Amino acid sequence: MPAAQGHHGSRSAGQSPEKAAPIHQHSDLERQQEVASGLDDLARAAREKADEKPSGADLVRDA
């Protein structure tokens, strides 16, 4: 009978699928946190840049 195969058709560096799954999940969580942090930085920078310019409402009110 063939050995159990992981997600990509092979075993994870000699680990059983039961041991590899939590490691993979932890890695995914770390990556998601990195991506979320990067998106947060981009959103904050865009807001700061937008705060420097008058809004459309400000332009109409001041006209």
C-alpha cells in the first residue's frame, strides 16, 4: 500500500500529515498577519495623504 500523501502529493519532510498540518496552519496565520499589517500600513498612508488635500465638500463649501 502506498504511503500517505500530503497536499502536494508527497510527504512533508518526513512528517506525518497529522504533524505537518498544525505547522502549515501556523505558517498560514503568520503570513496572513504579515499581509494584514502591510495592508494596514498602505491604508494609513493613503488616509494621511488624503487628509493633506481638501475634500470635495470642502471645495464646494469654500467656493
